Amino acid sequence: MTSMDRLKVLFEEIGGYQLAIERGMPFTAARPEMYNRLLEAAILLPPGNGHIWNDYRLWVMQGWAGALQNGGDAEAEPWREFLGEITEILGPAPD
């Protein structure tokens, strides 16, 4: 399998987790697998394509905000931590 083929699989799997979370899967259940796929995808992604993560970051921030609004700090904390983790992998969001 080429790296581009693997990237396609990884992005499909990440999207599948996003959809599952939106349909009610607990974020904490999906988080480790999403993290692992994101890490692998970040390694395989050719330089200069970091902008593709913008929508993903936005999705995480919206999840964090929704969890904070609906469940308070305790429910929102895993989202906040995850945003920090992905920022360590991907670097800061572009301006």
C-alpha cells in the first residue's frame, strides 16, 4: 500500500469516528483511536498540506464548546486535552 493509499484509509477512519461521535459514541471511547490515526496521517502527509487539518481543529473546538455547554468542565476536559495533543502533533493552527 502506498503512503497516499494509507492516508486515504486514515482520513476515512478519522471521519468515521467523527460521525460516530456525532451520532452518540462517547468521545472518550473514540479518542485513542482517532489520536493514533491522526498521528500516522500527520507523519505521512506531504509537507505543505497542513491546511487540511483546519476543519478537523474546528470540529474539535466545536466538540469542546458543546461539551462545556452541555456537561460542564468535567465533560469538556477530554476535548480540551485532545486539542492540546493534536496541537503538539500538528503545530499551531495557521493564521
